[in-house]
Amino acid sequence: MALLAPPDHTEEYLNIIALDTVEDEDYLTVLKQLLQQAEQKINADFYRWHNITRLVKTRAWLVEQFVLELWLRCELQHQDLALVAVGGFGRGDLQPYSDVDLLILFEHELPEEAVSLFVQNLWDLGLDVGHAVRTVAETVALAEQNIAVTTNLMESRFLRGNQSLYDRMMALTDDQHMWSGRDFFQAKYAEQQERHRKCGGSAYNLEPNIKEGPGGLRDIQMVTWVAQRHFHVKSMHGLVDVGFLHPDEYIRLQKGMRKLWKIRYALHLLAGRKEDRLLFDHQKQLALVFGYQDDDESLGVEKFMQNYYRNAMHLEQLNMRLLQLFKENILHSDEDQQVTVINEDFSIINGFLEVNDRQVFLDRPAALFELFHHYQQNPNVYGIRANTQRHVSMSLHVIDDDFRCDNTVKEIFLGIFKHKNLVFNQLNLMNALGVLGQFLPVFGRIVGRMQYDLFHMYTVDQHTLFVVRNIRQIFLDNSAHPLAHKVAGQFKRPYVLHLAGFFHDIGKGRGGDHSELGAEEARIFADEFNLPKADGQLLVWLVKHHLVMSVVAQKQDINDPDVIKRFAELVRRQRYLDALYILTIADIEGTDPKLWNSYKDSLLSELYLRTTLHLDTSQQADVLVQGQSEARELIEPSQRPDIERLWQSFPERFFDYATPEQVAAVSLAIVDNQGRDTVCVTDRHDDGFEVMLYGDNHLGLFHQVVEVFSHHNISVVNARIFSGSDGRILDHFHCLGEYDEELLMHIESALLIALKTPVREVRKRDMVATRRERLFIEMPEITFSPGRNKNETRVDVKCSDHDGLLVNLTRIFVSHGIDMQAAKIATFGNRAEDVFWLSVNQQALPDDLQQTIAAEFKSLLSDLSLENHSLNE
């Protein structure tokens, strides 16, 4: 491969003759104008939906003409040099801001001044040039050590100069001299794994890298590189010629590549620079470029990203399949095959399932599901061989209505959920191969569907399968959830939970209440698959109410008996509560692992235990007596008289709220401190801690405490304020953040100072929004309602969450002389939903004060909101 052939209609972009007629004294200015004019025309053609392959090939050809012209202008054609195109320029396809990679080979003396002028002129034209100047020997030595250099040379093209230098370099770097097909494959495979790891390890990242990430352009190029090195073919189509690649796979790879080229082209134009990440900043604009519009069911950007994710998933799966074929043909071709015959249709070859006859899925469609059944049932199977995966993908058309109604197929599919092992693995592979969406079209609708926010980290189908995986992990002995694991151990027929995880979000993306829509799909499934009545009813109920426990735990006061009573009336039965508890944990963790923390764990477990107690009336007892009794057992008998006198001043609801261990810890700390102001860290968690404050209350104390935590990068996620009969307060704070004992000592000292020092001045704190957060700033909502008694007002705040938000909110309260009675802080992705119980002069907030607070709060985020609008203009 040498100079690029002129694509059709190149005269529309550049008059070649014009290059030769440019006068020497102003050639650079004129050449730059010609290049800019050509780029403007080609970019305009992109928006007219011209063929993307033609555009990227034409761009490479255009750039080549200017490179060659400058080579001549710098009088390098008579030097003992070789000009070589590498990288994308070598392949002959260039995006708007792609690097123009060049290698200049020399033998003895290098005309440094002329070469420097040549490179500088390229930059002056506006090209991003990546260049290397080396001897053949230096290049060969570098290629021997660096697989990336070898790969670049494989895609190179000779442009001008001494071709013998180029030919010698290529001969000395072929697979006979270095990087054999086996070594090359192993190195590139390791390189791909590391590349994927750096890009998040999934094609489903919220802001995927369309070049380097899984399912990106590099994955397609990887197949070509290995093919070139091992099979000595010149292009990907050569793999079809040697029978390694199926024509359908070749077509899918080409179509997938063209889709990525289109997106990358538009992305470069929108960003005005080289950009390969589909950042939130550009996703909405790209959706508009490609004609996606909002409707009642979903946003245009969600449709665009779903199309992208589906394409990336297919490319990722093709890449993995072909690399497995490479492994079998390159790494293990000389190994003896250990074959275990399962039956007339399937065998195990070196630990991987293989079909005995490539026609089996066409002759007997049910064998498609039998394949996954054998994989799940056989502990000696590591996976499914690449050729068999290929046959599965080629046979998806046999999954029709007759297939879906086949009782054998239904039994096998249900059996996947009933098995104790590899439930997630089977469903995940079925999804990757397209089987799951073909068998259940309702599932196919959510494949690749994303939600345009910072709360949901995964596409709906990926999240769904992660929830199923998380449910299964709760049943395992090494579960990270001791209480949920104990509950799971008593749960009969866990397959219902697996199905609930599978169906809980299946109604998303259709408009309306996805819980209601999903419940109807679950009901249809239960009927068609003849689930036992009780199991079907539980499945439908779980899907319909899968969000309820999370909402009650995080947004309502679970220490309020009426809240527990209403929740228990919804649940009705212990089995339903057990199932919902397990599903809720799995759902939160499957939405974003960072969402799960010790605070949410404590909320859900507390709600579960209180509801269990309510459902079992035989276990109900006087909470005050029970709480004090359990705490008393944790205290030495000699200290109990002092402790019990202290407890006489504690409010009764404190014993209902705090654990016996917390009651004992703070009581002992207060007595040891002789009743003076006390700060006691009662609990230490991996992700945070809990602390209690005891002392005299004063206006602004809550604000001071929040400032202390914020100063040390600690987040407050829950706060409760208890007033004793002696007028002293007992405050509890659940905090999240990294800490050590030294930091806790600093925090304790600062909190003691806050307890002793009335607030003198409250200042506004600057709030910080990240690049992502600026794109999702929402108009704040603030609502007022009656509090827990006539002397309180409940204030619900919903807004975008930002660093410094809580400090500024409490500053507003303090500036108006408002006392904090309690607070519940909840964060859902980038959204804060906080609840405060407030009073002023021991009375509820009057209407005019409510209006003032609302106005000041809404102006709090105005600067960030205005900044966001300016970014989008």
C-alpha cells in the first residue's frame, strides 16, 4: 500500500493543479486557505449525510496531497530519506481532528533544518502532526521492544523518498524477525485488556470512549492487526477469504465501524478538537445531529445512546468471539483436544461447550436453550466455544412464536432462574449473544437503554442482570449483608427473587409508571410459564412495589410508629417483607455500587426489623423498657445508678431511636465526663462513622456542626436532635467519608468548641459543581407542611446536590433565628432530597418566613444554574 488513490469527486474539494501553481513566497498562506476551504466543504457534506467511508477516505487523501506538497516545497525529495504514513493516516482514514502520524527514515545524515521546517509547516497548516525521525536500525530496535510501534508499522504506507529504506524496515520487522503470530496475539490481547480496564471495563459506561473502550474502534482494529500478523492478509476481508470470518460477521463489523466513524466525526466537529469520549456535554447535541427527538416515552439523547450501546455491545461480543477463535487457532492449535461427549448434540472440548453439528439449532431449535442448560449444570464447563457462539448468533431467527410457546424451552428457561449457580452468567451470555432479547421481546426493548442522569450508572438491561447477580450473592456464605443473608437462608424458592430482579425494571422506556408496566409483564410471564399461584402473586407484587422500601427508609421517619404501621399494612406478610428487603438491597447496589453505604444499610435493616416486629404482634413489647433493659446489660453494675439517673432526663423517643450499644456508649461517656459537654463516636464503619453530641443547645449549633464536618470533607447523611427534660440536647449524626483516628480527634475537638461557642457570624460558602453536575442542575423545590407536632414545620428540599449545599441551607435557617429539631439527609446520584423539622421561638414557622426561606433557597443555586446555561449557549 502506497499513495492513496483519489476518491470519486475529489475535484469538489481540491484542485490539485492549484497546489503546483502557488508562488513560493506565500505558499504557506495559500495552502492553508486551500486546506481550510476543502475541510469546510467536506464537513458540510457530512451534515448532508454523505457516505462516511468516502468522507474519511477523502480527508486522508486531501491531507496526503498537502503533506506531499510541503515535502517538495522543503526540498526533501532529493535527500536520502523515506517519508512514511502511519496510524490512521497510514490506514487511509482520517477524522476531522485526528493526528497525522508520520515516520521519517534516514540512513546516514539527517537534514535537520529542512525536516524541522517541513514539520513546522505542517503545524502551521493547522494539522495535528505526530512525527518520529529515526534510522532503520533504531526503528527495528524500538519495534522489537514495543508492540505499539510494531503495530503502527504494520499499518504504514510509503509516501516519498528512498523506498529501499522503507522496504528494509518492513522486512526486518515482519513476523519472521520479531513478534511471531503467537507472541503478537498475546501482547495485543494483554494490551486490549489493559485498555478496556482504563476505560471502565464495559461498553456501557455513561461517557464511553468510542475509540479505546470496549466495543470501540480499537476492538475492530485489533481483529485486523492479529489477522495481518498471523494470517498475512492485507485487510479484514482477507479473513473471510481464508474462512476464518463469516461474511455476516464481516458485514456487521463494517457496519459497526461506519456507525462509530459517523459518531466520531460529529463529535470532533462539535468539540472543535480531537475528542473520543462521548461526554454528557456532547450527547444531547449528537442526538440532534443524528435526528433523535424527545417524545412521551424517552428523551432523544436516550434513544441515541441506546443505538450506540447496542452497536458497541455487538462489536464487543464479536471482538471477544474472534479473539477466542484466535486463541484456539494460534495459542492452542498444537494442543491435544480433550473431548467429553455429553450427547449426540453437545460435547465438551478442553473445558468449553461445542455443538457436534453446526446445523443442530436449525434442525432442532430447542437445542439453543439446551446449550445454556448444559453450561449451567456442568461444573466442568468454563464457557462456550467461539464457533458455537457464532452458530447461536446465526440462528437467532429460529426463536419465533412457536419456539417461545415450546414447553421444553419454557422449562429450560425457568430452570436457569431456579439453579443455584451461574444464574447471572447464563443470562449475561444470553443477552450478549442476542438470545434473551429475541426470546423475550419485552426485554429486548430495554437492551442498551440508558437514563440520562447521574443516578443510574448502567443501561437498564445491564442493571437488571446486576440485580439478579446481587440477589444470588446475598444467598452465599460470604455475603456482605449479614442480616439479608440470614433472611435469605430462610427464604423458600429463591427463583422468585431472581425473576423479580429480572422483571423489576422491564417496563422502563415506555412512558408511564414502569413499576405498573413491569408488574403486568410479570403477570403475563407467570401465567404463560405456569408459575404456582403464590409464587406468581409474590413476583407481581415485588415488581409493582420494588421501590417502596427504599423510599420509606430514605424519605420517611422510620422511628414514627405510624410510618411502620402503613408500611406493614402494604407488606402484609413476612415472606413479602423478606423478599422486598433482599430485592431492595440488590437494586440499590445494582444502580451504582457507590450508592450503597453503611447509612442505607442501617436504614433498611432498621425498617425491616421494625416491620417484622409489627407483623409479629407476639413479639411487640414496651420499646422504652426493652431499649433501656438491653442497654443496661452492657453497663457495669457499679455504674448503673449514675446511668439510670442520667436516663431520667433523656426523652423516651431516644431509646426507640438509638441502638442499645449507642445508648450505653454515650451514657458512659457523659457520666465519665461528669455531665459536661460531650462528644462520643459511637460507631465506626468502613465508609464513615456515627457521633453523638451532648450539651446545651444554642441557635446555630446544627450549622456549626455541619461546618465542622464539611471542613473535613465528611458528609452528614442523617441527623437527629433530642431535647432532654433538663434542657440539654442529645444530637446524633451519621457521617460518610474517609477518616482515621487522628481525623476523629480533630473533629471531636472542633465539635466540643462548637458546643461551647455560640455562633457569631454565618457566611455564605461557595458551592462547587463538577463538569457533569453542571449539566444536570435542576430547579430547586421547597415545600412546607405541618411537623410532628404543632410547634414544628416540616421542610422538604429537593435540588441538585453540590458540595457546600447543606452548610448554606443551615446558614439560611440560622440567619432567621430558626432552630433545627431534626434532619434527614438523602442523596440519589446528583440529587439531594433533604427533610428538616424546624421551629422559631418554639413555634411553627409563619407563612411570611416560609416564603422568605423559599426565596433565599431558590437563589442559592442561581449562580450554578446561570453558569450551566452559559456553558450550553
